[in-house]
Amino acid sequence: MWSFQKGAPPARPAHATTKALGDAAEDAALAYLQRQGLVLVQRNFRTPGRGGGEVDLIMRERDGTLVFVEVRRRASARQGGAGASITGVKQRRIVFAARHFLLRLGSEPPCRFDVVLLEDGRIDWLRAAFDASAAI
């Protein structure tokens, strides 16, 4: 759907669904992060049941740090932009899902919460965009 070139996704394709646009944004973010040396652990991890959370990408840094990544796409920065859409409620749901994921591991490696913003033809990677204790 989108081809990924020079760190920026092209403009919105005609007649694309919201799901397709979201998937394409995640594809672009994943490719970008992999080029930065991160390794995919899992994609679209969801907690069971209603009211839970989801993590778009779970990646691992070279040093072993587990990185929970939220991907946000907006066509433009109007109305607050992609970053403004990650509210406190959204952060709590991501942290909830991350804790669920970590319970399955049995041990807790160093972790952080990153955000990848795709907006106005750019990709911005915000490392340690929020803290788990602040999202509670």
C-alpha cells in the first residue's frame, strides 16, 4: 500500500480504510525501527477481554531493553497532531498491555515506552515518550 522511502511515508492513498492506513503506518514504523537496529518481538499485542489495551509494536534494543511502541499517524498537524492523540487514558491502556506481556515472560527486562509519529510526510521517533509510573 505505502512504499517506504527515505524515512517518510507518502500521502494518504485514495479510498484507503482506517484499518489499512493504520496497518501501513505500523509497517512504515516497523521498517524504520528495524533500520535503527531494533528487532521485532511481537506486533499488535492485545490483552484479553474488553477494556484492555494494545501495544502496536514490541521491539528489542541491542542492549536487551524491551521497547513498547505506540504508532500514531495523522495526515497533518492540525487539531493537535498525532502526538496529542496519546492521552493519559491511552497511555494507561498501553502500560496495562505491557504489564500483561511482561507477566508472560516470567522476568522483567529493562523496558521503555516509545512513540513513533507519522505526520506531514515525516517519521518522528520519540524514545521514552512516557513513563509507566506516570501513566497510572
